[in-house]
Amino acid sequence: MVKKISDNDKNILGLIFCNNLNKLTTVQKIIKQTNIDKKHLLEKLENLKGKKYIIQKNNSYFITKKGRLQISVVLTGGVYDIIHPGHIYTLKKSKKMGDVLIVSIATDKRVKKIKNKKPLNNEKKRASLVSAIRYVDHALVGSKKNIFDIVKKIKPDIITIGYDQKHNMIGLKKLAMENKMKIRVVKLDSPIPKVKSSLIINRNIQKETEII
């Protein structure tokens, strides 16, 4: 049975987990991401080390398998070219399902393949925009080869799929099982299903055409 830990400790473990995706997690980096003063933070880190939830290598901290069991990680993905209320609803609902929300941003190449046109914002800019949303703990650009590569990298507990996304849920669950990952796949609803980036873009194009 996994022992329960405080929300503050979960928050720190979540930050370390997200920062580890970018290789390093220093005290200075964690301080910038929290309201905890350095002395208090160092005490908490020592406590987490004592419980073997994290390990320290030089000046950096890394979450352990034992520590990873203390947090629930949710993974969702999408294009996120034009952020609208439907996106915010999806991200908010996804965040409520776990402790950490990771968002995989579709590559420019994949967007062009799916929508037969380039996105208005490139993949790095879209990832940056999504990172600024309060419900998102970390956003990263998806794999250029196989979208399941990100799943294998994150190893989430839950994957949420937007109401209008056409992922093969059965196939996704099968791939997870083949890779010995226990993942819950959730299809989300939407209170505003008619709000889509493509519709917003088309409306704007139509208005511009009418003005001309």
C-alpha cells in the first residue's frame, strides 16, 4: 500500500518529475517554481531523500520509482494552435484527475499531415503558450516519429483524450499493455463542442473575405 504524503510534498515531487524530463532539477530551479524559501525547501528535500522518494546527484535531484508512485501523472495532447475555452475546459478537467498534468504538443509535421495545412504557430511557440496555462505543469513537443514515444517517455497513470480527437482508444490501451504500462484512458466530454480552432480560423477568413 502506498503511503499518503502531504500536498506540498506532492507538489515538490511533481516539479522534480517535470524538471527531470529536461534532465536536471536544481534547488535554484525549484525555488523559482514555488513560494517556498530555500531553508524550508532544503528541509523538505532532505525529508524526501530520507524516504527514498528522491535521490541527489551533485546539485540536482531526481525522482525515484518509489517517489513516482506517490504522484498521479496525467498526459493529454493536441495541436493547441489557437487557445480557446474548449482547450481550457479540457486542461482543467485533465488536471483534476491527477497531481501532474503533462501536455504533448503535436509537431508541425503531424499537424500538416492531419489537417493538410501548416499551423498558424510553430510547435515551440504552441508549447510555450500551453506552458503558461495555470493547469499545465509541463508542455513538450511530441515525437516526430511515433506519438506513442511520448507515452513511453512520460509513463502516465492516465491519458485524457479530447471529445473531438480521433485516437484509437482500444489500440492505445493495447500498446500500453504491450509495453507493460498500466494506463487509464479517459475520453472527455465538452460543454462547448462547437468551439474549435478550425472553426474560429474559418470564421475569421470568411469575415476578412466579406470585408474585401
